[in-house]
Amino acid sequence: MFTFLQLATVAQLFSAAISNTPAPATEPIKTAKSLSFAASAYVNQHSHLRVSLYKSEPGIVAIRLYDQNRHVLYNTSTGKKQLKAAWQLDLSELPNGTYTLEFNGREGQLVRQIKIGTPHTSRTIAVQ
């Protein structure tokens, strides 16, 4: 089970992996190429990855989560005419490591890294 500090670390690591510039984890994932879809993702306090997808035109977008060995941990896709979709993935049982979240559409893909780690604990020493 993750502690609050572990969840905070996962959230920080994931938000840093979302974009190259510091931004809250709920900011849309940005890409240099113009795609007909955009995605946002964040980690909630229960170690669940919340993923939202918005499409500006009809088409199928596949979403996959891979581990370090490229084993598919999660695989789904949107309906062709479905313009909005959301998923919740439980990350609480995954071991520490780097994971890949891919969004594949007909005109390209978005790829983001998710790093799960256990924070180093620190202790406080007070002299009275």
C-alpha cells in the first residue's frame, strides 16, 4: 500500500513526465505535431492514473500502458465516433520503475513516461 509520501512522489514524477515544462499534472499533454486528439492525465490520492482523451474529429485512438520490458499492462481504444473518453488505471500494485503510456491515432502518437518510485524517507533530529 502506498503512503501519502509515495503518492506525492508518483504524482510529481508523473507530472514531470507529462511535458517538458513544469506544469500541473492536469495540464493537457502537448505535442509538436498537430493531432486530432489531446490527452490529460494525473494521479489521484488512491494511486489511480486518471486519463482523459478529447478528439476534434472522429477516429479510433488506442491507449496502451507498457512496462519496462514492453509488456502490455493495459490496452483499450475509443470508438470511431466517440469524441470524449476517460479511464482510471490502478497503479498501486505496480512495482517501482518506468512505464510508457502511448496514445496512437491515425495521424500520429503521443508517448509519455510514467516513473513510479518510493521516496526516500527522512528523519528529523531536534536538540532542545
